[in-house]
Amino acid sequence: MAKNSPEGKLKTASEALEHVSAAADAAKESLNDLKEAFSSIDDKYETLDNLTVGTREWQEALIEVNSAIMDLVDEYPELASAVTVDKNGVMHISEEAKEEVLNKKMVAVA
């Protein structure tokens, strides 16, 4: 079957469509992973907020929060400049930076 034949062109178009579909699925999955990561961090903040500052449990929760933030920054380096640390050593990412990264991901999906 020649590439220029109708069958060849159809096969080429079908393969291209499969690649585009796979890329779109990967982008959607990446967006969902990012949303889940932000949600997980929010849950960790809630846990931290319900503990007494300085206790062993609080320190363990602090490590979980900060580790999750660092992991996210490793994956999305553009968030690094939006990370702040409060007086208790808790890392935070600005809401604006979160929205910006989510919006970029949504554009990639569209």
C-alpha cells in the first residue's frame, strides 16, 4: 500500500489522530494530577491547622506539607518564585500562582 494511495493517507491520518488523542489524554491526566496535588496540600494544611504548633504531630504534619510543596515545585519550577514561608516554617504557594499553573494546563488540554 503506497503512502499516497487513499488507504495510505487514511492510515497516516488515523495514526496521527491516535497520537493527538494520546497527547490530549496525557494533558488531561496531568491537569487532574495537578488539581489532586493542590487538593492534597489543602488537606495537609487543614490537618496542620488542627494541631498545636510545636508538638511532635504538628512537626510531622509540617514536614508533610513542606515536602508536598517541594515535590510540586520540582515538577512545576515556575511555582518556586511563588513559595513563601510563614513564621512557623510552613511553606505556602500563592493562590495566583496556583491559578496560573492550572490555567496553563487547561490551555494545553483545550
